[in-house]
Amino acid sequence: MEKDSKYDFLAGEVLLVNKPKTWTSFDVVNKIRYALRSRLNVKKIKVGHAGTLDPMATGLLIICTGKFTKKLNDFQGLPKRYTGTIKLGATTPSYDAESEVDATFPTEHITAELLETARQRFLGTIEQMPPIFSAIKIDGVRAYKSARKGKTVEMKSRTVEITEFELTRTELPEVDFTVTCSKGTYIRSLAFDLGKALNSGGYLTALHRDRIGAFGATDVWELDALIKEINPEPQE
């Protein structure tokens, strides 16, 4: 949806939204759905997103409304690009900064050469174990719900493809990165696995998604601006 276009939300629109930090992807969908119901004076309207972002992450969400929600599966299958920061030398149960550090490891042995060797291990088609703090359903229950109750969660590995994994800044214990990957890739798992490959630990401290397929930074709405566009305040 371009910002100067006319909208037909029931027939269908594709909205590119920058998800705010601490918001869940479902929070964004619910906020937009509520605004659309108010604008259109309807009790129900279909709204969905293509590809979940964790609460601590920011960046591109594709939101579809009305009949365009049928396109969500196609969008979910597109490759995605992320930038972010990994902190080495420690791990957390969630593989990111949402939970407290549960173990620490040395980093003094990590060299540029070791980082490069480890980085290359994650290029191409790889097997990846999703975090137990994820929305994957195990026996009909979201894994993170069981994990938060202290229950044992047995995750199954999945095959994913990473076509780009570049380390753009190294200031130990932090490294910045750019990743382009297939559907189903967990960047939190990549952070954890990189730490393990370095004989250390690692967890994600920042993550931003800037591209899904051909959809990039152009015409991306800040959420507050989009809500005002959907429901403009009365002019005085």
C-alpha cells in the first residue's frame, strides 16, 4: 500500500509496517484490526501477518487485510534479510536478551580467523534446532508456554538455508551481522550456534528485519502513522 493511494481494506491491502520493539507481531495485527473495524464500522475484518518477529526485534512486517489474507502463505515463503547483534561469552534460555544469562564462557581465545571459520559453517543448507522459547506447537501447545512452566520441551531440528551471513562489526564480546535466510530460520538459534561453534556462548541482543523477498524499506509505515492514516483525527 503506497501512502498516497486510496484504500480498499475489505477487498484487500498489503501493508508494510515497522514493528516496534517489545510489541508482538499479533499486537500489531490486533491494533490495525481494531482501527479498521472502527473506520469501516464493521464487526469483523480479516487481518494477518506474514512471518512472526520476536518481541525484542524490530522491522518489516507484511500485513494483509480482507481478501488479500489469502496471499499470506506466499509471502511467508519468501527469503528474509536481517541485521543485528550477537553477544558472545554467555547464553540465555531464550537465546536472546528477553531472559537472564544462565551461563558464561571465555572469549579470550576468539580470533578473527576462528570467527571466519565458524561463520562459514552456517552458510548454505544446514540443520537448525529451534529455541524452546518459540511459537512452534508441540503436542498442540506452543513450546514457549511449556518452557515458561519449566516443562521439558523436545524440539526437532529443521532444514533451513542461509544464503548470506556476514559479520559487519567485531568488537568482542559483540559482533554485528547481516543474514539472508529461508523461511523457518531462527536467528536466535544462529546466535546460540555461533557461540557454540566458537567454543563459547552466544545470544541475540538486537535484531532488525529490513527485507522480505522484494519488499524493503520503501513505503514502510511506522505503526502510529499508519493508525492515524486509517483513522485520521477530526479536523478542527
